[in-house]
Amino acid sequence: MKSLEKKAANKITKSYRALGTVIDLTIYGCQDEGILDQSYQLIKYYEDIFTVNREKSELMTVNQMAGIESVQVTEPVYQLTKISLEKSKEHFGFNAAIGPLVKLWHIGFSDAKVPSQAEISEKLKLINPDEIVLKDEEFSIFLPKKEMEIDLGAIAKGYIADRIKDFWRAYGVSSGIINLGGNLLLMGEAPHQTNKKWRVGVKNPLSSRKEPILQILTEESSVVTSGIAERYLKVNNKSYHHIIDPETGYPQTNSLASVTVLSRKSIDGEIETSRLFFADGPIENWLIEHPEVFGAIFISKNKKIKTVGIPKNQIYIADKSFEFE
């Protein structure tokens, strides 16, 4: 068996473009570029069936048939929709039916705008996840009102990262990095570090620049961050971020700039960053009630850092204008 030092030197990494971002894939102890290229094809496959940013996809067919008829879909679309709707029905801020509001604001796209209250009020009538009908026996989805839309954008990257990890495991890859535009999944040990732990940077959530303000030491985990600097719209000196509150129809307003969640699976990180962002900070008994997560880091707009489940000695603050609360 190769030593970890030898494995560290024996790595391949490639960059691709998909999911509206740059994809970086790295595997250690292997020189088979074909695994990375096949991983990219798998990412493209999932993008093709999940996207709502094109005219055609499986999910777009469901949306286009809203108020008309149910649509049979493949297992990945059905299962991810089912998970998303189950979480949406907890009504903590995450909402898979929020598509009409997301497209109304369209933050992150060239036609982004601040809609009128009348427009928002109309779309709020179309985003109730409790109304969507799923049939397990036929993998079908029915949106009962015209113009209803499912949007899995808040959870799809996590699902895809987990599937790539499964794919790598099937090929015998024991350590690697799946980076889907900042959504990180760290697999196995970090062979290039003497302590075998991964070192992950969290970028400044108050700036569009990429500089990390802190670093976390972690073992194998997913690291997902949700923040206000990822996508935003500036109008008349006011900034609107992309995290829409399904109760009001406007971007969620609170004291947080970002939430980072470390978890076993990336899909859980996606869900829990939403839960914690809408909670505006730590939730009592969160770690006990969610054994699938390791911990979280909260960064407030006033540059204070809070942690839950992550010892402070595993965090190095690089930007001294930020400090522990």
C-alpha cells in the first residue's frame, strides 16, 4: 500500500465549467484522468435534468405542466424533489416551491430587478409546498396551479456532490476534493497534510472578492456556505441578496452575513445552512437533533464569529478585523 506522502504527490486535478460556476475535481493516489472526465459527465447529466435556467429539462417539464397534468420523472428528479418538499413542509425558510419568486427577482442574472409589492403578492400565492402532489408508485409530480414552479437550486449541488463521492468510491478512490463552486466535499484523509486533516478557507461574506477570512481544520466532511455576497442586486445604493424569505417574498433580513455547515453529506449541509440562516444564529439542541452534522460557523454583518460544534482551536482567523464573539 502506498504511503500517504507518496499518495500526496500522486494526484490529478482538473477544472470544468458547469452548474453556472467553475468545478474543480482533485483525486489523490490515482493518475486516471478518465475518472474526472466521467465525473464531469455525471455532473452535466444531473444539471441537464435538474436545471430551471433553460427551456428544457425534466424539472422544467414539470413546471411547464403546472395546472395541467402530472409528469413522470426519473428517480433522481423524483427523490430530490421529495426530499426538498419534505424539508419545505417544515416551514423554516427552505422552500422548493419558491421558483416563481426566484424568477421574479432573478438575482444573479442580467435581468434582475426589484419587483413591485403587487408582483410579489401574486407570486406568494404560488409557492405553497403543501399543495404539490407526489405519487411514489409512478414517480410523478403534479403542480396544481398554473405558473407554480419547483426550484431545486438550493439543494441540487449538495445532492450532486454526494453522487460524485459515491462514484469515486466505486472506483476505489479513497481521498479527494469535490469543489462545486464553493460547495466543498472532502473525501478521506488529506494526504498532503502531516496531521491528515483538511484545511478549508471561508471567504469574506461582506465582499465579492475571494479572500478567505478564516481557515478550518477538519476531517472528511462536506463544507457548505450560504451567504449574502454570493449573488446580489444593487439598486439605488441598496443591496438585495439572493436568499428569499418565502413568508415575505423579499430577501431575508437579519444580522448574518454567512453560515457555514460541516456535515457528513453535502445535501444535509445545503439544508442546514438554510435552516440556520433563517434562524439568524445558533438553534438550541441543533447538534443533538441533527446527528448528520458536525457543526457550524456563523459570521455576522458586524464581523463577529460564532461557532457550534467546532472547537475554536480548529479555526484560524486570517483577517483580524473579524473576531470571535
